[in-house]
Amino acid sequence: MIDVRSRIHQRRTWLLSLLVLLQVLFLVGIACSYYAVGWFGTEIKLRTAPVDPRDYLYGDYVRLGYDISLLDTSLWKESEKAVQNGDPVYVKLKASADGVYEAIGVYASKPSIQSGEAVLRGTVTSNWRDGINLTYGLEKYYVPEGTGQELEKQAANMIAKVKVASWGQAKIVALEPHS
């Protein structure tokens, strides 16, 4: 009888330890996926577009729009499926002559890429006959205290340096003036 209770207690302890370990591994995996973008990602440059938000609750940040946030529907490459609001999509980008990446296609699943190309994962926020509006999770860039308003004024002439991981996740590395 005591042996059975001992085995049940050992099994519960083992299962509890396994459950705690899985939770810790999950949290570490989330943190590592963010840093992995910086370690393994390909750096691309995107041209920004001006956006003028005012929200003083979150500290200093610059709200950014991109030329690739509003795309023509002719870039939609899925003939058997129509683009829908809220759909996750993959935007294939190619470097132009000045090194800034431009959209060359929008896909429902991750496309293959060649040298000089990158893929950004985005979400369709709206679409209509002539355009697809997308967000990439790159629309906010937190900056040192007191510098946000000045950067927002320059947003029309900025280039965002972005690291893009092979799985489509991206993060802004820096903002620089565009000449």
C-alpha cells in the first residue's frame, strides 16, 4: 500500500516538474525568437511614409508608415483565393538600385526567394478593388525621451533599417535620413 502511494507521489512530482519545464521552455522560446531575428535576420531598408499620431501614454515613439503598407491589388499572386481583411500574408520584396526594398508580390503562403529578395509577414487591414492595406508589426519605433516629435517631422524622408528572419518576423534596427 505504501509502495503504491510512493509511486503515485513520484509520478505526480515528475509530471509537475515536466509541466513547469515546458512552461519555462515556452517563455524562453518566445524571448529567443525575438533575439533570433537580430542574430540570423537579413537586413533590408524600407522607405517610410509620414503618419501623425499623438498618444502620450506610451512614452516617446515614432509611428511609421511604409511605402509597402499600401500595395496595388495586381501584386496579389493567389489566383484561387481572394485577399480578405485580417488574412496573414507574405510580401516578397526586392532591392531596388538605391538599396531600398520594394514589394514585388503578395502571397497567402510563404514564397521562395532568391538572392537580393526578402519576405515580410504582414496582416491585411483592409482591401478594395485597387489596393491592399497591410501592417507588419513595424509601425511603432520607440526612441529616446524627447526625440519622437523631431523624428516624426522627418518621417517622409527616412529609411528604416529592418532585420528580417527567414520565417518572416522582423524588427526595426535603426532609422536613418534618406538623401
